[in-house]
Amino acid sequence: MPLMGEEEKRAVLGVLESGQLAQGPRVREFEESFARMCGVREAVAVSSGTAALVVALLAHGVGVGDEIITTPFSFVATANAVLLAGARPVFVDVREEDFNIDPALIESRITPRTKALLPVHLYGHPCDMESIAAIAARHGLALIEDACQAVGASAAGRKVGSFGTGCFSFYATKNMTTGEGGMITTDDPSVAEKARRIRDHGQVERYESELLGYNFRMTELAAALGLAQLGKLESFIEGRRANAQYLSEHLQGVQTPGERPGFRHVYHQYTVRVAAGRDELAGRLREDGIETGVFYSVPIHRQPLYRGLGYRDSLPLAERLSQEVLSLPVHPGLSRADLEAVVASVNRSAVTAGGGGG
Ligand SMILES: Cc1ncc(COP(=O)(O)O)c(C=O)c1O
């Protein structure tokens, strides 16, 4: 359940009373506030995280014949955006530490056709951005961050979305939401300028189109919600982090998520690893009234769409994780009693199953 308060209600009513519903001054204000939060020069608001990815790829000149290196262990939108831009995703397996793309495996997949790296900050834990940015620089590749799950996260003191071109989602379940919505962040004014045009049918002046684009504009209603939610982002994140800490201190029999030193995990998902019997554990939690999620039960290269496109990669860790991950409730609206119920249910189940994990 998204946390919506009086601020959001007043903000949306204000838009309705203003008479300006489509992209206007509130979108601009939301972009400026978001850029400040990320520590970047420019932000471009769009209609979804998927739109942010497609526009970011196109703004970097990605097109037919290009290869984009990314992770197979993400929401399918990450790779679909690459296909929609006319390019081909190349999948590199993830690493044990944080389930994010393994920088040590990237260089072996770079070819003369590689145009960009597209790491995903899965569940809200940043990728190893220093290593990944160094690889991109060494090979002259664009760096696009899928930060759709990681708004407000940071690595080595820098916010995600500030290492390369950042792509964010404000879908209803995200750590801050506008219902549907997205944002592109960049320090490069030419990327921002191109993204603004692609968002709006390539127009510079009204009715003067220079390049092919879409209608991926954000509404004033969404921007008003976004501004109100952005003001609460820190408290939402701190709520999630406190809940995650409680769970990690009390859960038994499962592998709890780690946080790399110097990194800030924003726990879009609190995901444990269950060595055996993940689906049985989820079933027992459901009997206790606790909803869990599996993100993702099929890695992208194993999706029917990608099998049909000829993908036959073997990516062992992504494939194993898809059988072992389980996301537990971590929402900032949870009470202490809710958290105690989650812990009691998991630990009871783990005892019944004879422990495991670690
Ligand atoms: C990792 C990742 N990439 C991309 C997206 C796409 O965002 P949206 O649903 O706003 O299009 C999402 C979220 O849904 C996501 O979790």
C-alpha cells in the first residue's frame, strides 16, 4: 500500500484547481528537486521507468546492431527496453554478494558492437559502481544505471543515478510513487536535452520535430505527487532500513541480505535466500497471513520471449537464485507486531524444516 497523506491530497487538488494537467511547471520543479537529491545537474521526468530506460538508451545513440551488457536477474523491463531501442541485450551473470551484475565477468562479453553497460541496482542495493564505471571508461562505453528499485541508495557516498545516466521508476509499489512515472538523471546536458526531445516527439519548438520520439511526458498530477513523496523519501527509506535491521537481527534459518560497507541499501525488497524449500516456506507464511514475493522466478534469458529470440545462455547463479530468493514484508507502514509475526512465522518454519541457509 503506497503511503499517501494530506500533502499528496492537497498537491493533487492544487493541480486540479490550477487547470493545467499535462506537463508544466510542477514537472519542472519535480525534475529540479530530484536532480538535487541525486546530486546531478539534470533530471528529465517521463511516464514510467520503462520509458526512462528506452529514452536513456536512445539519448545515448543506441540502436540497431548495438549490444548492451546487462543482468539476467532483473524485472524483464530492463532487457525489453534494450530490444525496444532496437539493440540486443547481452547477459552477464550476477555475483553471490549482492545478486547484482558481476563486474569480473563483464569484460569477457565486450565486443566491437558493445555500446553501453546497463547494470541494475537490484532490490535497492547498489551495484559495484566504481568497478563498473572504470570498465565503461576503459572501453569508451555509455553507462546507464537501472535504478528503478533504488531511489535514494548510494555507493561510496554517491547516490545511484549519478555514476552514469540514471533511470528511475515511480510505479505504485516503489519506495516513492507517482502511480506511474519515471525519471532520467544525468550530468551531461546534451543527454538531457536529447532525452527531453525524445520524450516529446523530437520537438524543439512546438510542432517542429527534429528526431523520432514518443509521448512519454509526465502529467502535472504525477509531478505533484512526486514532489510530496520526494519530501518524505528519507523517512520512507529510514523506515525500511529499520525494519530490515530488525528482520536481519531476528530471522533464523535463511540467508539475510547484506549491505556492502560504505553502501546504502534502500530495501525496495528485503530478500532472503532459502537453500531448500523456498516455495514451501512461502506457503507456510501465506497460511500465517504473511504475503511474500519471488523476484524473479524466471531469469530474463529463460523467459519465453528471449528463448524465442535464440537466447541459450547458461547463467548458473541467476538460475539458482530464481529458485532460492524470497522477499519478505519490509514496508515502512509495518508495525512492530507485523515484524514480530514475520519473524515468528519464518523461524517456526525454519525449525520445522531443520534449519538450513545461514
Ligand atoms: C529493475 C526495474 N527496471 C525497470 C522497471 C520498469 O519500471 P516501470 O514499471 O515504471 O515501467 C522496474 C519496475 O517496475 C524495475 O524494477
